[in-house]
Amino acid sequence: MRADLHTHSIFSDGELIPAELVRRAMVLGHDVIAITDHVDMTNVEFVVKSVVKAVDLCEDYIKVIPGVEITHVPPRKIAEVAKQARRFGAKWVVVHGETVTEPVMPGTNKASVENPDIDILAHPGFITLEEAQTAKDNDVILEITGRMGHNITNGHVYKMAHEVGAKMVIDSDTHAPENLMDEAAALTVALGAGLTKEEADKALHVTPYEATKNL
């Protein structure tokens, strides 16, 4: 089975309405999906309240977790946007990390891993060893991503996470139908980043389920 904890719908820059996104994920073997559309302080209320409605799909499809991806928000304001997202109903909070393919403000990784209210630091680029250690200490999960471009530094992210023992997950960062990864594709991403088979199994089948079992 497959859990994907970082996807996007039409409520940010995804191509699919939540129902189609969830159904396509179900057909590919997923049993858990988090819809984490891009937010900042201007749209967080609208996005979260819209995505929360997709939880109704759980009755007929798979487990749906309403969330957000806090994106390009100044580091000092990330904590407040995360609080707002939780207040409006988000159960899963991802932060758009310092990927090498976008001009993310320096300090974003640090502000995210220092905040236990953050669940995942997505595609964190050249995350430092100190930041990886802080992520471990605060139970912030580091993402190994299937997203083209963002995945350039997957090997580095794995190296930092492995060295300190930080948690990892394998996510798709889906924006279009073809971005969704089945089990085999997600495993390929994990092994390609350098994870051992044991680490890949944990990132695919243990960490995401333990983190979301009470949501």
C-alpha cells in the first residue's frame, strides 16, 4: 500500500479537483493521501476550509488528510501561518523547503525544523547537518521527493538524515495525474536517493503511517 503526504489540487497549482486526485491515487494502490495545497497568510483560510471538505471522500475511497504546504512565507512568519492552518482545520502541515530550483528565502529550513508544529520539511535542498539534527529532535520529517527538479538534492538530504537518524518519507509532490507514484515508483525514488532497502521500507511503510494514524 502507498501513503503520499504531499500533493496538490486545483486549490493551488494542481490540475485535479480533490475527488479525482484521491480516486486516481486509490487506483494506484494508495490507502492514505494528504492534500497539501500551497498557502501563505493571504489564502490559508480559503484553501484549508476547501480541502477539509474532501475528507468526505474517506467514506467511499481512501483516507484523506487535509493539509497545507506553507510556501515562500518569510521564515519569521512560518509559525503563525502554521497556527492559522491548524485553526482552520489542517491536520497536516508541510513547509516548502529550500529547494535549489526556486528562490526560497534562506532560513526557511531552520525555521521549519525548529517548530514541532511542522510535520514535513519538503524538498529541503542543501539542508545542513545541524538542521537535520534539529528536525530529528523536533520530530519533523524530512522528505525524499519524486518531484522533478526538487529531487536533484535527494542524495544530499538522505545523507544528512541518515547521519543523524532523522525520519524520512517518500512523497510525490503531485501537481498533475502523471506525478502520482505507485509503490514501485516510490521505492525507486528511495533507492535512487541512497536509502537502503530497510530504510526505504521504513520511509514507505512505517513513518507515514505512524505519523498519521491518529488523524
